[in-house]
Amino acid sequence: MIKPKIVVSRCLGFEKCRYNGETIVSEIVEILKKHADFITVCPEVEIGLGVPRDPVRVAESGGVKHLIQPASDKDYTAEINSWNRNFIQKFTDIDGFILKNRSPTCGIGDVKIYKGLSKTSSAYKGSGFFGEYVLDKFPFHPVEDEGRLLNYEIRDHFLVKLFAFTKFKQVKQGRTINDLNKFHSENKLLFMAYNQSGLKRLGKILASYNKSNKEIVFEEYEKEFVKIFSKKAGAGNFINVLQHAFGGMSDKLSSEEKKFFINSLEEFRDERIPLTTVTYLIHSMAVRFNNEYLINQTLLNPYPSDLIKTSDSGKKLRR
């Protein structure tokens, strides 16, 4: 299994390169180190700013954003835009991004954008220069900041998407229709939970395969696949899929076992237990009854188990 290739802000535990010469430890980045290959970036250092350095900010003037260093009155907009283009051109197989929140270069939505070049200008929230470039060039990829990844639901969605992208990349490298069919079969329940209409479109693409159109099938499948995870799946979607999986084994269970599982679904619906608790129950039943189809479903084990961490900030962050 190939590892996800993740672009990560260098200050998140890799190097003391923040403006104040410090670094920040991100727990999810630390745990991911044994499961992923990281490409570390610090756009501010890359464009020639030292460590430590006077802070920079994003300022809008005449509808155009500038990267300004108020202490020196220097404008680094040309440098950061050039670096953005050159960096992205070097990498074509990136699976995801974990970027520093609130950073004027790396931030993806909570960056202060000042209305004017004056040091006393008011501000609104937006994306930093590199963060905005990433969101534009990789609209379907998993992209998050380390602050939002403290939230369980956001972190789970990011990891599901990240490892699905990586598994598909491996299938794409092998380029065999059998591997693509196997990938599709093992992800059916996961795709069903996230996007039922997308699952149907993927099925039609696979059904159109013949010996002369393999490349077209791979190309069309990828176009639809990357859209599957565009939105986080709701609890209702997961409950429907889990009931579907449970239905194939329920006749082998006692009435008390059936009742316990149905009650667990309701506890998940009411946010009293996490999704992983319910998928674990389904997984245990699949093992008990030797249901190979369910055992192989990525819905039940979408990413390495040591990345599961149910405690979080407790905040319902925006999506």
C-alpha cells in the first residue's frame, strides 16, 4: 500500500520557521507521520523572509490582494504568486493538504484580509495566498488546517477522503480493469453513504468497459470519483447504509442483538456515540458470520485505526 502524499505547513512540528521563530505541534500530523509522506512548505521563508521576521498580512486594495509587511512597507505579492505557481507545477500526485490556520500565506478560510493598505484598516475573513491557490487548483482534494482537524467529524471526513484518494492513485498506477472493479466493489458502501447518485454514475462507467476503451473508462471514472466526497455525509446517510449492511445478517441474530444494534443506530443519530462505534459493531458481525463482502468494505475501516481519536474541541466548526 502506497502512502498518502501530503503537503503540510513546515511550522507544524517540522521546523521552527514561524515569524516568531517558534513551531506548533499538531497531534494529527504527528500520528500521520508513520502513515504518510510529507512535503513541507513555508511560503514566507521560500520567498526570502527570514526567521524570525516581521509579520506579513493580506491587504486588499482596488479589488486586488497584496502580501504586505507593515513594518517595512514592502510588498511581496509578486514573489508569493510566482512561488505558488512554481511549487504546484513540481507536484502532480499530491493526495491532500494540512495547512497552518490563520496564516497570511497558508490559511484556508480564517485569515484576516485587511480592507486597504493602511495599518489601521478593518478586516474580514478569507484565505491566504497559498491556501487560496491550493483551493483553486485542487478543488476536490482533502484540504484542511490543523485547527479544524481538532474537530472529530471534520478530521474523520478528511482522513476518509485522503486514504480513498491514495487507494485510487494506486489502482490508477496499475491500470488494470480488474483492480478498478475491485476498488469499486470494496468502496460501494462508503460511496453509497457519501453520494448515491455518484455511485450509480461510477457503476455505469464501469459497465461501459470493453477492451478498446480502458483509458476512457479510467479517465471518466476518476472525474466522477473525485466528486464523491465533495460534501461530508450526514448521519442519516450512514444510518441507511448501515441498516442495509445489517439486513444481510439480521436473520442470524437474536432479538436482543437486533434491538441492541437498532438502539446503537439511534444513539449515533442523537450524537451520543460516534460512527466508529456502530461500524465496529457491523464489522464484528461480519467477522462472526464470515461475511467476506462486508469485511472488505472500506466503510468499516477507511483509514488506519490508530488515527481514530474521538475526543476533540467539541465545537461544531463550519464546513
